[in-house]
Amino acid sequence: MKLEDYNGFCASLPAATHVVQWGGADVWKVGGKVFAIGGHNREGQIFVTFKCSDMAFDVLKEQPGCRPAPYLASRGMKWIQRQTSQSVDDAALRDYLRESHRLVVLKLTKLARSELGLG
């Protein structure tokens, strides 16, 4: 997946907004809450960081090409950084991004979800 593909997919999710922050990372939010972070490493390869369930975190953190997300996971949050497509191909990454979006939406207040048209 290229950064343009990542941004295009995240843009297609309901009520998603984009900002560039934290040293040039492409950050996607819903209701002001982050659900995905994308950027390039020193070698120019894309990395994507996303929120996941406890079970997915436990599985993915052991997979080649994935690791607990720097800063976020060390604070007890269940976030994974996909560094290569070795274990998580692009189709699976889109599924994880969709789930990350859903998990963040679930944490929003009912009023915020309603205002964003997210039921």
C-alpha cells in the first residue's frame, strides 16, 4: 500500500478527517479522536499505526512486519504499527483500519456520534 492509497481509504470512512502532525504524519480522526497514523520510515517505506482489539493486539504484536505502536502501546493502549506487508497484506490492513475507526466511534458520546451522522 502506498501512502496515497492509505489516505484514500481512510478518507472513505464515515466522518473521517485528516491532519498532518507529529513530524509530518498523516493522521486520521473521527470525532476529533485518532484512529490511524501513516507515514514513511527512514527507508521511505510506509508504516501505518492503528487501534485494535485486545485479541488482535496479542496476535499482531508477534507477527513479522508488525510491532506494538511506539509511544501508544507503551502507555497501555492497544495500538499496532504495521511496518511491512509481511504478515498483514493490504486487504487485511484495510480491515484493521475499518475496525480501528469503528472502535474509536464506539468511544464517542452518543451526542457526538449523532452529530457526525454515525448513529
